[in-house]
Amino acid sequence: MVEDERGIQLALSGLLKKAGYEVVIASSGQEAMERLDDERFDLVLTDLALGQGADGMAVLAHSKNLRSEVPVVMITAHGNEKIAVEAMKSGAEDYLPKPFDNDEMRLVIKKALERTQLVREHRLLLDRIQREYGFGSIIGSGRAMQRVFETIKKVSETDLTVLVRGESGTGKELVAQALHQRSARRDRPFVAVNCAAISKELVESELFGHEKGAFTGADAMRQGRFEAAEGGTIFLDEIGDMPLDTQAKVLRVLQERTLERVGGTKPIPIDVRVVAATHRDLESEVEAGDFREDLYYRLKVVEIDLPPLRDRADDIPALAARFLERLAERLGREAMTVSPGALKKLVQHDWPGNVRELRNVIEKSAVLASGDTIEADELDLGRSRKGDKKPELPDADVPFADAKKNALENFERAFLLRALRENEGNISRTAEAIGMVRQSLQQKIRELGLRSEEW
């Protein structure tokens, strides 16, 4: 507390100590700045007018320069509201005009400290994200995401072709970028191609380029995306939507490391690393004849499976914090925080649009929020898979014991298959992950008739 009048010092310090705060008093602006240099405080409460020497504005500037997150509350004399507004523009948290109301004083300080605590927790969370969970632009603390990070580390320095699989919005392009940035090709181009967004008529010209006169409108030679990525990485997103005849040409590039432009006859050597991605079940596409089997096996030299957000709800607070930080950087302002109630609501949502949907919700809520903290009622979560379907119940004429037995077996099958897939079919690792003895897990697999090809 910075106050030069003895009577106000005693009154305010008594009020604040009674409210449970530890109060340190400075009688001048100069003394306040010296204390700020030597000690750490949670809040600065300063009179605007401090007699001789440095005034409250100087104390405000000094405090913000040292530790910008510490809130400064100004006390102003009657008629100085205009100066107080200037102080707010300079970073003051709030101001109180004299004579101030005791209850208002307590409320202003309580709110300022609560906001500071949220900001500190937010920054601690971001530090923890980078230290423990961060991997470039990808965040994940669970087993599935840690396996993704380990795979990226192992294969990034190679030129092996990688197939990234996962639902729409799970961050497949971020994985491709991480593979590129950690590779020896990092200084060469990273070229992303959305195969689903290019028309069937233009896809080959986009990928392989064309020679002048190759078709109507081809007035000049044009390099394709593969040539643009020379020496670097090409990311073929949604490759499951690529036409079959184009798939054959991509296979040739992978096998022979050469390509021919549309309308050309001369093979062009190409040096690119290919990372492909899809949300489709390529095995089913192969069986249906909609995807080439030889290309499928050529692409899946290394597979990376990204789990949907609903299966890693523990990562939602960290992801929300990251999105708020980036939004703040773009808008040039302090990062907002998410209230505990809003976080609970975010974690309970099932996110059919995955991480992309979460980012959109966070950014929209941050822009429309009424304060510096996003509250639960300010979240627009949109649609949800939950409740879309009513649970399938057994027929009423089935004996209860039989219905219960069937339901339990269905649950055990689904639970164990998922656990085995997450642990890449490793029995010992799966048993450890779900808290079972290895022999018991093997016995249960036999009882349920689970086959290795199912996981």
C-alpha cells in the first residue's frame, strides 16, 4: 500500500488486515519503487497523488515494468476520475475514488487477486505443457499421444513414408509438420495438398505439373506440388479421396523417385519425403476396390494413429490454454483464462470435431466473453454425439441373467480390444495399463474368442 497520509494508512491497513491480507506500507512513491525492486507482492494499492517526488503513475509504471502480471489498484481524489481512466489505459487493474466504501474496497481487491491467481495458474500450465507434454505444436499427456511422440522422434530423421490416421480435426497435418521440422529436410519446403479439395480433372496437374499445350488452357509449363517440395516433404492429406488412376502415378513416384508432367514424356527425378493422411478405413477401401492395395502397403511403412479428443479429455485444459495464448498473440493482448465451471463443461463434451472444434469454440468464446475469464454459460458447444442414439436395450422377453451376461461380454470385448489396440497388441503392456495380471488377460482373451487380427 502506497499512501502518504498517516490516517489513511492506519484505516486501510486495519481494514485489509482484518480481511486476512498481509499489508506492507510505503509512505512515498520512491519508497514504494525501492520495495518493489527488493520484494515480490501480489497486489499494489497506491494513491494517485503522493506529495513530493514520484506519484502513483510512476509507481504504476515501475510495477508493470518489473512484473506486468501484478495488479495495481489506484486511489484517486474526488474529481480525478479522468486521470484514473488514463491509469487504467496504462495498465492499472481498477481505481477507487475517495471517499471509498469499505465493502467496495474489499471487493475490488478480492477480484484483482483472483484474476492474478488465474493468470499465474494459466502461465504455470503453459510452462508445464512445454516441459512435460509439448511436442512442437502438438499437446498430449496420455499413452496414445506419447506413442505418437516416440514414433515421430524415431522416424523423423529417416526418409520412410508415413501414414497418419485419425478422425477429421485430430491434427494430422501437425504430425506431418513435426516430422518435417525434426528431419534433415527442415530447411527445404513443406508442401501440403488436400486431395479431397482438388477436382478429379485437376488433381494430376496439381500434383505432377503439366507441359505447355498439355490441355486447353495450358499456356505455359507449370511445376506440380511434388516438384515444389523438392528436397523437402510433401503432405498428401485425405489420400483416401484420391482417384484410382492418380494413385497409380503416386505409386510410381514412390517406387521410382521420378515423375512425368501431364503431357510430358521425360522422367523427372524427384527427391521428396511423402507423408500421407486419411480419416478413412483404407483396409475397407482396398477390399471395395476403391484404393490400390499396392499403394496402401507402400504408404503404411510407418503408421501413426491419432486418438480422437474424446479419448484424451485430460489434454483439454492444456489445449484450451494453448489456444488462448495464441489468440492473445494474434490480438496483441493478455491471454484469457477459463473458469473451473467452463473447464468442466469442456471436458464433459465429446467433441465430434476433435481438436479443430475445440479451438473454434475457445476462440469464439474468448472474443465474445464479457470479461477476462471464459465462463461456462459463454461456451457454445454445438452438436454432440451423446444423446444422438438411444441405448440399444435387449428384448424384454430375454431373461435378466442372460441379458446381463451378454452386456458384460460386449463391454469386456470392446474394452479389451481398445486397450490392445492402444498398446499395439503387446499383451504385457496392455495388462499393465489396465491393471490385470498377464495370465488373466490371456485367459480372458481366450474366453472372449478375441483374435490377434482384430487388434
